[in-house]
Amino acid sequence: MSKENEQTLEVYKEKANLYLANSIEHDRLDPAKAKQKREKLEKLITTNFSTLPKHAKVFEIGSGDGSNAKFIESLGFEVTASDTADAFIEATKHQGLKTIKFNALEDAFPEKYYAVFCWRVFVHFTKEDTLKIMKKVYDTLEDNGIFIFNAINREIKSIDNEWVDFEGEYHMGAERYYNYFSQSDLDNIIQKTKFKIENFHKDGGDNNNKWLVYVLRK
Ligand SMILES: C[S@@+](CC[C@H](N)C(=O)[O-])C[C@H]1O[C@@H](n2cnc3c(N)ncnc32)[C@H](O)[C@@H]1O
């Protein structure tokens, strides 16, 4: 586990409550935009998860407030939400979701899954962390299982990585490590695994290219 991720998790441990409050506030400031973002994400999930068996087991890494896991559960899947910060774990449990404390770089997956979902988490991983996670996810997936994740696109940034405390939605009162990936960075890492890229697109931000979104198939 990188020092960068370890120190970032310390920030989440201390400040996850502030993160939760800020994201609710941010959505209230522009409900139409928040709704549009949510609908796009739900469409991505619905479309790709439609290839899975009914009631299949799904694992989410870094669930945060649990809203994605809750949506996946509403589609009839058996979801395990997870995070490392206690306040996030409480938030997901509060929604009635099965939740475990889970560090994706350190802990073994408890079971096999048909899908692993990991949204806005790769921002805190170095390239080495990323390869490690990909290999672990591959091993925990059932044959034909899928891995959906996104990462911030290096193209829209002037630097490779930074320690930063953003304003607004992502403000936490302490700096976290953010790593930015080019598409070829991620493609090269994926090539070191046995995953096939089933789907890729860019999305979000002012020019619809803030996030690199991948659907990988085992
Ligand atoms: C920007 S938040 C995103 C939360 C949620 N996925 C969402 O989209 O709202 C980043 C999340 O990644 C989690 N995270 C970062 N490193 C992790 C690791 N090594 N293992 C598990 N979760 C991690 C943090 O605890 C936090 O919940």
C-alpha cells in the first residue's frame, strides 16, 4: 500500500463526516445537475449489470455515502458495500446495506463476485496501487464477471498528481493525494492483467472528458 493512499485514508478517517455533509450541500446547490449526474451513473450501472445473472453478488470498493450500493441493490443484486472510514461505514449500514470495513489494498475479498464497482476511488491510488487492485479484483471475480471503475483524466490537468483540498463538494479541510491517469496509462496497466476492456468512455466536467470510465470483463 502506498504512503500516498495510507495518508489519504487517515484524512478520510478523521473527516468523513465533513465529506458527507459537503456532498449533500453540493447537491442541494444545483439539484438539476446532481440529478443529471445520478441518472447518467445509474444508466451506466443498469446497462452493464443487465449482463449479470439475477441476484448476483456485487462488491463495491470505497462506497462513501452508500448511494451507489443502494441503487445496485434496488436492481435486485446482493450487494456488499465497503469502506475504510467509520463514518462512511455507519452511513451505508444506516441505509440497511450489508457493509464491511475493507481496505482494497490490504484486505482479502471475503467472497467471489459477479461484479466489482469502484467509483471515484482510483483518484487516490498510485500506478502501483492500481495494478495491485486490478489483479485482486480479477482474482475475486467469477468467470465473465465485470469490473467498473473510473479515474480522473490526466488530459485535463497540468500535473500528474498533487496533494490538494478542493473547494465545494470535495472540501475536507485537509489535503488528499490525487493521481491523474491518461487513457494509455490505464490501458497499459490493464494489459498487465487478464482483463478485457469491454467498454470505455470519457465523461463529466465542462468538456465531457473529466473522467475515464472503464468496464472490464474477466
Ligand atoms: C472521493 S470518495 C468516493 C466515494 C464514493 N465511491 C462516491 O463515489 O461517492 C473516495 C473513497 O475512496 C475510499 N478509498 C480510498 N482508498 C481506499 C482503499 N485503499 N480501500 C478502500 N477504500 C478506499 C475512501 O475511503 C472514500 O470513500
